[in-house]
Amino acid sequence: MTRKKKVFPEITLEINALSHDGRGIGNVDGKTTFVHGALIGEKVLCKVVKQHRRYTEAKTLEVITPSEIRTSPTCKHFGICGGCSMQHMAVASQLAFKQQTLLEQLKHFGHVSPEEILPTISGNPLGYRKKARLGVRYVEKKGKLFVGFREKLSNFLTDIDECPVLHQSVGTKINDLSELIQSLSQYLQIPQIEVAIGDNVTALIIRHLEPLHPDDETKLSAFGKMHQFHIYLQPNPPLPLRKIWPDDGIFELQYRLHDYDIDFSFHPLSFTQVNSEMNREMVKKAIELLAPNQNESVLDLFCGLGNFTLPLAKYSKNVIGIEGSMEMVKCATENALKNQITNASFYAANLMKPDINDAWMQNTFDKILLDPPRAGAKEIIPFFPKFNAKKIVYVSCNPATLARDANILVAELGYQLKKAGIINMFPHTSHIEAIALFEK
């Protein structure tokens, strides 16, 4: 006996708030309902898509009474594609919403408020994305291979032909990519294309589950040559990445921080910021807030390939960068050598399980910069008293863990939250990049 698919109702709802991820919030029979695509102050017709014990999820079908902050999305696929969640909100309103979210989370989770709110740092909201993972899937019913992001509230890929938030070198060539992959004899063995873009080169990393036929590799190389893409093949680990176009053996991309005359090299699969314009502004703001001088030692935690470390070294007596990945430490060290920076050194250490016996732990530091992953830095922060730093700049991609860690810094370690603000690293999404200054 086949189970009947549950049919959820359509309801008319007044939206009285926005959640921290940008969904509208309404109330149905005393139960909170989160509505995708709805804005505060709107009346919408929506369809329930999921029911939970304590709340309900729904999606907007029709906006009956629009909000004054509603705008026409730039992308024709918005509302179906899950890559963006806020294109229906004017950019100025997105920024105000993100700033308010940061302040609310600092207060709610951290029980702190900044003495000064920093001006929002923002740039071009389109064509900014230089790192992406594009799904690849052949849809039998449509006889077409899709390349793109998942649909909202679904594991299906969205049928798109362009993406205006992706860097235009890739965002305008989604159809070309789809046709290329579908022309390969082993198109069913390719689940993903990773995009990595430097200042002058766009790299496509083709993930494949089985070895590709030489004819398929020839087609991929020809496509790379035609569109000026560097083409890499990524077989199942632990097999190594292989570059097939151009066949020059160079596994490096570059970006430049012009304000500091520093060039960075990075591996196509290494972590770099998705938005290079905002990264440049973020580094400038971090150095401005930290204000190091030639008599001071600086500690850079979660330093990656030296994105903050090397510019900081230009203004400090010395900088020590700590990163969990030995590969990234090697990359950071090589970047220092290439740029003839001799007062920066790097160590590999697991900052989620700090070891008091590590050599770098025996030092004191005048100032600290940290840029942790979404999980935050609560494991390393209790060691800060031994470093005796008078200033800390915290860069965060998750306001909730920033708020939690701010509470430790203020309530337990005696710092004050002097300044905080947002950087619009991820326009048209609910992701929030924040920067905060703490002082003794």
C-alpha cells in the first residue's frame, strides 16, 4: 500500500518580523511560521512546506501587500534558486538588517553592546563571487544536464542559464558549461564543478567519480582554451588534483593587496575570501583598528595563507601566524618569502585543541587578530591572559559565535567591546561578516 503524500495548506499571513536568516515571521494559531520570500510588514499568501513540533516553514506564493523595502530581484531565477535569499530586499535594507542582526546577537548571546557602531563596508553586490561549488546533475525527464545551485528547500538543482552574483567569467557561461559536460561520454560521472578565481585567472575544478576518457579530457581542454579557463581534474581522494589546461604544471592562482604591495599565491582548492573587493577593504579596516607599530608584536590566529599576517608585518616589529593546516602554513611562508617579508613566521597548530607547550605559546603579544571559522574561537580565547594583549580585532563570519566569544572576552577576561560593524562580504544572502575591536 503506497503512502499518500501529505498535502500542506495555503494560508494568508501577516509578517511581523524577520528571522536572523532573512525569513519572514508570522503566527498561525499561536505557532511561529517562518516564510521564505516574505518581508516584515507584508501580507502574503504562502504554502506550508514543513511542519515541526514548535514551528512551521512556508514559502511565499503571492505578495498581497508589499513592503516598502521590497524590490525587483536582479536574477530571473531568484525565488527558485537557493544561491541567494535576499534579492527581493533593497540593498540598503539588507545592510540595515545585517547590522541590526549583529547588534541583536551581541546583546542576546554576548550580553554586550559596542561603544561605537562602525560604518558598514560594502561594494558591488553583483559579480562578486570568486569561489563557488556548482552542482552537476542530468535530469532524465527534461533530457538536460543542469549546472548550478540547489533549489530552495530542495536537493534538486535549479535550471539556470546565468548567475549574476558569480564573477562574470563564469556567471555568464552556465549554459556553455552545461552543454560541455553533457557532450562528454562520462557526463554521469561528474557531480560537481568548483570555481576558484584569482585576479587574472579563472580555474574550473572538474570533480569526477571515474577516470575520464581521453576524448573527454580533450574536449575539456579545448573548452578551457576557448574561454580562457584553467581546467583541473579532481578524481576521488586520495588521488591528486591534475591540471590539463594549460598543461604547464603550475598549480597556483594569485591575488594582490595593492595598498600593501603584496601578492598572494594560492592553490585552487585553498580557502580564500569569495569577495576580493570586500577582502581588500576588510584587511584595511582590521589594520586601522589594530593600529600596530614598529615596536609591537602581533599574533594572527587562524591566519590561512597570510591574508592579514603579511600586511600586518609591514607595520609591526614581528607577526606570528597560526593555522591548523600544514599546507596553508607552507603557503603562507612561501608568500612571505616571495614578498621579501622577513618579520612574519608561521606555525601549524590545532586552535580547537590548544597545547600550552607549543613554542609560539611561550610568547607575549601586544595585539591579536583572529579570523576563526563559523565555530568561533572559544577554545583558544581562555589562553589570551597569558599573551597580555591590549587590543584584539576579531573578524567573524558568524555573529552568534562572535557574540558568545565576546561575552568571554568582556565578562571573564576584562576587555571592552569598543567597536563593531559589518562587512558585506556576501551580498543578497543572509550571511554576515563582522569585525569587532576589543581593548583592555
